[in-house]
Amino acid sequence: MEDQPGGLIPLFSGYDPRESIAYHVLIQSVLQTSSVPVCDIPLHTSMLKNFDGQQDGTNAFIYSRFLVPSLMNYEGWALYCDSDMLFRDDIAKLWELRDDRYAVMVVKHDYRTRFKLKAIGTAMEARNDDYPRKNWSSMVLWNCGHPSNRIVTTEFASQAGGKTLHRFNWLNDDEIGEIPAKWNHLVGEYPYDANAKLVHFTLGSPCFDYYRHCDYSDEWRSYKEQVERADCLRLHKVGGAHV
């Protein structure tokens, strides 16, 4: 397997303006833990030409994650993460798990949720239904150059629908590789794990009041404080003007 050009890890991140702080915290956690260069590409709907976004899910990036192969021009590998995640270990260790035998690699969750709602108390509140391969697509190592991913065009991502996309139904089962569960630990669904490497606030981010005391929320807030302290150096002044 060849390294990416320039040695960069292309990280595509979900972005929803209703919880933009979650995106910034995710990236701050990458900055603090990564031992290698990372190129972050936020999947903000207004930046994605000819893509309507299909607003039939909880967040704004429910389908844009499937644009990754085409955005990479069907070359190399890329990583996708939902924005409501937090890296607790080096992203390079996750990147090293790439295996060219597979079109995608994911944590193959097999669980039934105990919670009927998610994002409780917010404008994003929604039913939390069970379905096959739930949360498989929340973190994906994409083999963008794999021939089976050629079908995943902008038109396909816009029209195929949730069942086809989130269950990776365009792929054969043997084209979906498995990543250890510690790289997509579902907060609230799984018991606390001190060794979790990437945690996913799938029920709701700690930025929402209802989830402010969930597992790993103290770590999340620590990164949030770092983001806020670095907020364009708000306290610096030049000639009496804020910069």
C-alpha cells in the first residue's frame, strides 16, 4: 500500500452549523493527539456543489459522507468521521489499519439501542431507531480507488437513500473490512472504556445540556476550552483595534 501524496491523512469531517462547536472540538482533539500531518476537509453542505444534502436525517451530513470517494477523485485512501467524536489516541494508528483488500473499513457495530430519542432537548431531537448496520457509516476508512466505489457519485449519494448508503449495500460483504470497536466507541450505548481510542457521542454531544455529564464529557470540555482560548486571539489588540 502506497502512502498518500505528501504523507497527509485526508480527514473528512461532518459539519452541521447547529452544533458547530462539536466539529471544532473534534479537530482540536486531532491536533493534540496526532503524530502526523492531517488535512481536514469539513463536509459543509453549502460548499458541496450539485448536492442537495437530503435533509431526512438528524444532521446535515447524513449523506454527504458518501461523497468522499468522488471528492478524492477515486484515488488513494481517506478517513471520514462524524463531528460528534473525540480522538483519545493518535489518528496515525487508525490510518495504519488500511487494507487494500477492502473498499471500506468500519467498526461493525451489532447492538440495539436503549434510547428511543437522541439529541434530546434540541432542535435536532429525533427518533433513535434501530436498523441493520447502525452507526457503521459514522467512521469510515474509505479506499477511494477501489473499483467497487466508482458507483458512489454525487448523483448516487443524492438519490440512493439511507438504506442503500448507510448499509453499504453497493458492496459485497467481503469488501467491508472490520476495525476494532475502540475506534468508534458509542458513548452511552457501550459501557465506559478507559482504553477507547475514538469516542462517539452518538446520542448527543456534551454541548447539549441533556448530555453535559455523559462519559468522556470532561475530556470534551477540556478541548472546548482550548478552542475558546484560541478564538482568533480575541484579547490581542493592535493600535486599539481588536485583531
